[in-house]
Amino acid sequence: MTEKDFIPVAYTNDKATGVVSYKAPSNIALVKYWGKKDHQIPANPSISFTLDHCATTTEVAYSKLEQAAGDFSFDLFFEGKSKEDFKPKIKTFLNRIEGYLPFLKSYHFIIRTSNSFPHSSGIASSASGMSALALCLMDLERELNPGMTDEYFNKKASFLARLGSGSACRSIEGDIIQWGNHKETQGSSDLYGIKYPYEVHEVFKDFQDTILLVDKGQKQVSSSVGHNLMHDHPFASRRFAQAHENLFKLQSVFEEGNLTEFIKIVESEALTLHAMMMTSMPYFILMKPNTLEIINKIWSFREASNTHICFTLDAGANVHVLYPAKEKDLVIQFIKDELVAYCENGQYICDKIGYGARKL
Ligand code: 2P0
């Protein structure tokens, strides 16, 4: 599909007012998206586990205006309170998607949104937030065009979410989502995320992700600054090639349930992401001393316990601890005994692989 396939022809129905609400999950990348081209096109393909517990719930109430306005008309409430400082990001999003949802200036929208995870926990809400909003707007488009298939609905929701925040396109469906052209993955696209199309071993079906909140402060590097660091980066082209290679290697890993190889790829991807930030100009260290303490503890415990615990990182200091469900009791005990001490206020979030957004 191309961008043109997401421009609607003519709507068959009319809809004056309505309310819709979606709960959309966050996701954790295994092969990381870091670097992008114009129009939210990723510099390399990525793959993620959709999460279950960490999510954004968004309600959109819409009412048709007497006549289309010159600008977008919306009110925004975050956790019950009017939130003026989030509005510019939403406005940029609406501007980017207007060509694909031509009704946007014909309605007034009241957007109410909240997260399941604590605000300023260092967990990015842009993926779940943009996904939930894109789904609500798609629901209105489906009212105007009821013939739409579920497949088109999900693809276009992912396409629109991507224009809000790249990683958001991986937060529509579950349980494993791939985004970005990859010649060895059939159906992959730079424009939207797809459900991973090949066989996946049982062991990955209920994978766990415990998120250790090491540093809940404001992100030191915004994602747009971060992605820009990959322009003129001395190692960029090698890194982008590596992401393609890792995605290909993951295909047999997923099929065979090869946890040893899974761990190597996932941990290497996390450290590579941070290495890219340490070797860019300007350079950043986003890990904290406690991030490294936790990584070392995980390595020692893995060796001593013969479990398959591993870690991954986002563009910050928090650690995502990944492990198969059958090792849960052992790993949770280890986290309580040895890792909680490195978390800010002892905080962590138990999450697991999830199966995508749902309408409420
Ligand atoms: C990822 N991250 O693949 C990578 C790994 C963070 C580290 O995608 O500018 O918020 O909105 O397209 O999606 C964070 O970047 O960036 C991200 P934008 P986004 O999950």
C-alpha cells in the first residue's frame, strides 16, 4: 500500500455527534527504531512486544460544527485537568493527518486522556497516547464509511499513529509488531506496523516485562533530538544495516524458541541504542549508575540460576527486565531481593506481552 491508499474517496454516511473511547498499550522494542527520515519514515525497521498493563485510555467526544472551521477545534484534558501544554503536539499531529482524515476541521473534539502508569515515570506515553487517539479518530471515520474492513481500519490507525509518534504505529495490535521495510519480512512497510507474520514459539506467547523505574525524571533527550543525532552519525549506516540483520536472525529465534540467541540480540540492541547516543555529537549518557548495577546483577543471576532473564532499555535509564512466564516466581523474587534497591522509591511495574488496543 502507498500513502494514497489512506486518502478517503467520499464518505457515504453522516454523523453529527458521538463519543468513542479506546485503551491502547505501550510497547517495548527488541530491535530499536533510532533515526528517521522526513514524514516519520524510519531509518531502519524495528520490532516490539506489545505490552498489556502500561496503556493510555483516550475518550473523544465529537460534535459537527455548523460549518468547517479554519483551524482544528479541540479541548484537551489529561487526567481530568485541562492541559494546554499538550495541545501543540496534538495540533502538529492533526496537521500531519488532515490529508487522510479530511473531516477533522468539521468537528469540535473534546479529548480526555489518562495513563495507567504514573505520570513522569520515565515511561514514554507517546506510543500508547498517539495510538489511542488515532484509533478514536478512525472510529469516527468508520462511522462515515461503515464498509471499512477491520484490516484497513488497523492499518490506517497504525499509519496515522506513526505520524504522531513513530513507535506508536507498533501499539495498535499485538503481540509482536514489526515496522519498517525489511526485505526478508513479507508485507513489511515503512508506513505502518504489521503483526509479525511468521511462526512464533510458545515460549514467547506470555513473555514478561518488569519495568524497573531507575530514574523518573524528565527525559534528558527528547525523541526528536535523539532521532536527529543519527543524521551525520559516524556509525549510522552500519547501525541501520545491523538492525536489518538482527531482524532476520530473530526469525529463526522466534520459530525455534532459542532464548540464548534471543538474549544476545535483545541486549546487544539495547546497548547499541545507547552506544549511538554516546557516540553522537553532541553526546549523551542516558544510563544512570543504577542502570549498570542492575545490568550486572542480571548477568550474575542469569549465570547462577540458569534462567533466561535479560534486559532491554529505552532512551532513558529505566530497565525492562524480560523473561519467560515459567520463570516468573524465581525472577520476581530476585527482583525484590536484589534489584528493587536500585529503583527510585523502590518502584517497578509488572507487565507482560499484550494483544493490542481495545475499544471500551
Ligand atoms: C523504539 N524509541 O524503537 C525506540 C527505542 C526509543 C528507544 O521509538 O519522534 O517517540 O515520536 O517518532 O517513537 C522513541 O521515539 O519518536 C522510540 P518520534 P518515538 O521504541
